[in-house]
Amino acid sequence: MKDLNELLDSFLMFIPQVGLGLLILLVFVLISWLFKSIITKRIKPRTKNPLLAEFFGKVIAFIFSLIGFIFFLHIVGLGRIATHIVAGAGITTFIIGFAFKDIGENFLSGILMAFKSPFKIGDLIELDTTIGYVYALDLRVTSVKTLDGKDVFIPNSQIIKSPLTNYTIDGYLRYEIVIGLDYNTNFEKAIKSVEEVMLSMDEVLRGEKKPLVTIDELNVSTVSLHVFYWIDTFKSKNKGFHLVLKSKISIAIIDALNNAEIYLPADIIEIKNYNASSLNCKRRTTGKS
């Protein structure tokens, strides 16, 4: 009974230390959140890099939280444990890093991207089989909205390791339209008609990036007319702008060729009869006189 009373007295004497330690730890955690919020808000507008702002914010938050935890251990009488934690930080980091290799790899890749990122929010990128617009960045994954509305979360380590295409880093994109013409077509007239259409489009760039119309492929039943043109994606906030423009140009080209009496041919089908006897063909009538 005496031992139980002594244990209870010791516990009651220990409660104020634990309470004070928890209070100080809570204060440091709140300070870490406050500093993280302030730093993130200050850095993000200046760098326009959410990854960099998030990285510095998390580093500051971690440092303050760690200091608060060490103070807590000292206040409750576990100062030696705090010393051992600091001394064994290297070994602990190695063990944790090995256990969570993939997470750590993504996190380190995110840190590298924070200082030099190959894209920013709103850019159209392609990685492996994924094509879409970047809408969120953090230290572990990059969030991409594909052209058909799917949300894809790409680990940052994959972005660092794999070849990546950024379609909108300077805003300029080149598109092409292929038109099949009959072999008896007046090609100079066709090219001139298409060039006039392209030059009438305000969205199509001029100068060094002016439209180019060429004949570069001879098919079985048609001659391919290639139309190359450049657009500036920064001039429109509509992400489907290039699709709408391509449809608009295609319709205008068809109308221009029809007005010039240049018609797009159907595929030519050749039928061979390997039977020695002649084909028994009958003319079908519609019943109209």
C-alpha cells in the first residue's frame, strides 16, 4: 500500500511537468504552422513556384516541431532520450529512408523540381502515355487533367527519370491538316485557295511561323496536301481552342476548294475477276421513268 501511495505521489508530481511539456510542444507546433503559412504566402507570389514555397514552408514547420519535441523531452525529464535522438538522427534517417524508398525518392524529386521545374501550373505536358494540363504541384506528386477529363497523379520521381514534353512552355504549337486531292487536280490552284484561307484566319501566326502548304505524299488514289500552321496558345484561355480552330479551318478549306471547283475524291476500288468466265452483271433500275 505504501509503494502504491509513493507511485501515485510520483505520478501526481509528474503531471505538471507533462502538462507544461505538452503546452510548450503545442505552442511550437502552432508557431510552425503559422510560419509555414506566412512563408508559403510570401514566397509563392514572388517565385510563382508552388513547389518551392511548399518546400521552404515544410522545412520551417519541421524545424520548429522538432525543437518543440526536444523541449518537451527535456521538461518531462527525458533529456537523455532527446540527446540520443539527435545523435542517432543519421542512422534513423537511413533506416526510414530505406523503408520508405519510393516516398523518399518522390519527395527528393519534388525538391529538385522546386528549384528547377520543367513546367508550371497550366502547361500542357506529355509523359509516357499521359497528355494533359498541370493543375496542382506538391513535393510528392504532380496532378494532371487529361484532355478527356481524367485526373492523373504522376509521382515526381517518374517525371525526373522519364523524357517529358512541354507543349506550352513558350505558347507556340504547330498543327497540320491533311487533304486528299485527285490526281487530275490543278494543284497550283488548290494550294493558292488553301493559302488564302490560312491567311484569312486571325488566330494563325504570320512571319517566321506563317502557314505552309505542301504536297509531300503520293497515295494510291489521292495526292496528299499538307497544311502546316502555328498558333499562340497564350492568346486564349480556352483549353480546347486548338480543336475549335482546326475544325474552323477545315470547314473553310472545304468551302474554298468547292468554290474553286476542286472536289475531294472518294477512294478508288479496283475489282479483279480471277474466274475465266465473264461476270454476269445486271443494271439495277430505280423504277423511275
